Amino acid sequence: MNISSPRRFHRWSALAGAVALAILLPGCASSTTTGSGSATSASYPTASPDAVKTAMLRAMNPDLGNEKLAPEISTVFHSAATPLTADQEKIWNECIGQAICQTGRGDKTVAVIDDVANPVLSLAYGELLAQAIQSGQVSKIIHSKANGDVNQYLTAFRQAIAQNVSMIFSEMNTFGKQLGPVLNEAKAAGIPVVNGTTILPEDIAKNLGVEIYGSPCDMWTKAAPILTKHLADKGITSPTYAEFSGPAGNSYAASWQPCAERELDALGWTKVYTGYDVWTPQGQSQAVAALLASGKKPNAVVLDISPVQFLQGYIDSGSQLPLIAVSGSVDINALKDVRAAQQKGANPDVWSMSSQLVLFRLALVAGLEVTGGGSASSSRMMYPLSMVPFTDTLKTANLNVNGNAAAGSLLTPDQQNEAIKH
């Protein structure tokens, strides 16, 4: 794995070399220490190269080791590749269901504010919690859920600021555009705020302590050539595709569809159908039925949620399955359906974006670095995403976990099942 740092952050040059060396030395038992702004510096574990590679496979990003990465990303994968100790596991289990958690170590307080409640954010909190425990820096975590109420969401931010927490983390998927005033308040109070997977407008993102940036748009610059070659190998040289998202005009579609269209069309693809699955099982069932009834037979279907009903609709109709590419998260149920279809003799060709759950761990690592006036290796932390086939994901996924869990988690199966309860 190659690690690079912007030149203006000279303090990272020695660390980058040390981390790269640790990756190259099997069985290295040292720890990576980070956090210039912390009274208590973080000391993260260092795993073997094989363990790190396996963690990247589990995160559905197998080629990540070939990228030039920020040292914080290396820290995340070394941590995730190292099981929690018995004492750390006990803390994790005690904390996962609590609104206020005392870890008994460190000196930092982290506020985690969820705008909505769903299985993905439940898993995401489990990831962040494991990283916080491994850091040795975090003494207290305050976890609140706004349950889709924007006033409750903004109030939680102001309460965290009033409590003078060390850092605030939020996914910001639903109410990110409403955060301008409270981000200004947090910045004035010297409290860094860090996002998750949501890419915010520039005028809002500028007030983040660190911006985590894993772009579905940028992902398509890699995905389009990969999928084009894959179909060419199957004899399809001028592919057609149908494109779906749910509800018309949603902001997530705007973050990836123009990019997908630009990259695919430049390689000779043609869009022949546009539909909306409204991000519900019923909506997706209706969407696939409408596509089948249209008489269009695209070589590929591109969408942004788990394709469970698309798979079932095509299989039930006896129609030839197109390639399916998911520009978003997929759940374990989708993997189970593909495995079941394979066992019945079908050969679903399903691809999905790398897991974004990694970004929640990365947000914790980078956020702790900028507490107390410290700095991270970059103010915008780039995490490269790719597109991977389900055949690869099935090699490392545990299908015994809750089917609603997002694929690509770096938690253990037991941790995933526990996290998704809360």
C-alpha cells in the first residue's frame, strides 16, 4: 500500500514511512500513534499485511492497497484487522446500546448524532465505537438519534456544543443542508464536526473540522471501464442500460447519476430507460414490473439500493437477467438471494459499490486528530471507492448475520447482530 500526504503537512512524512514499513513487515506487533492535538495520543494496533488485505476484501475494496492513501486510512484497516481484546470487547458490548457510554480510558468526549434510525447507521455506530475503543483516547461517547426530526437534530448539536464535547460526528444524510448555523457555532466553540458518507455543499463543508470524502461520483470513473470490459468479455460491445433511483428528484441520485451517465455514455453505452423505485420493496417490485412490461431489454440495470426485488422479478418472469450495478449500499439479504439463485442454476451478474461503513471509522480517527487545535493529514480525507462483483463479496461475507445488515462491515458477525438491534 502506498501512502502519500500533501506537502503542507510535513509532520506526516515520517509517519507515512513508518506505516508503509509496518504493512510490509509480516507479524509486526508495533502500534501506530497519531493525534497531534490530543492530550492523550492515540495508539492503534498494527496488523499483518495479509490481515489488512483481508479487511480490505471484507470492505468490498480489494484494490485499495494499490492506491495512494492517507495514513488515517491505513490506521483504520490495521485497527479493523485486529480483533478487540477481551477487555475492549466487554466495553463495546456495554456501550453499544447506551445513549451515554463511559469507556474508562482516555480523556475525550465524542458526540455521535444520527439524523434518522436505520440498520446502516446502527452498524455504522458499531464501527465507530470499535475504533473509538481501540484509540485509547475516548473516555465518553454520547449517542443521540433525531429520528427524522430536524429540530431535534439541531438541538442535539447545540446540546453537544454546550457540553463542550471534544468532537461531534454525524452522517448528515437527511439534514446536512440545514447544518450551516450549528456548524458555525461549533467552529466558534473550537469543536470539530466530522461528516460520514454524505458529501455536503461547499459552503457548509468548509466549516467541518475534517471532511470525509468517499464520492459515488468519482467511483464511476473506475466502475465504467471495469463494467465495460466485463460486458465486452461476454460479447456485449455497445451496452444499453436502465437507470433507477427512488423518489424523482432525490439528492442522492444527483450525486451519482450524472457521473454514471457521463462515464458510461463516453464508453459507448446508451440509456434506454429511466425509472424510480422510491427505495422501498414495493416500489422496487413495481419498478421492475414496469421495466419488464416496457419491452426494453437493457444489458444492465443501474440503481442505488439492494436489488432484491429486481433479481426476483427477472427470475420469476423467466427473463434473461441483465448485469445489475448498485451505486450504493447493499444488504446481506441481497447476497443471500444471489447465492440462492446460484444454487438454483441461475447466474446473477451483480456488482456493487465498495462499503462506505469504513468512512465512519475514518471519521473518528481524523476527528480525534483535529481536537484541541491539531491537524489531520488533509482537511479533505479522500477514500477511493470502487465497484466489485458479488462473486467476490460472497467469498468473505458471513450470510448468517441479520439479513438487514449492510454488506461490507468490518465488525465480527456477533457484533453486527448486536449492533443492528440498537
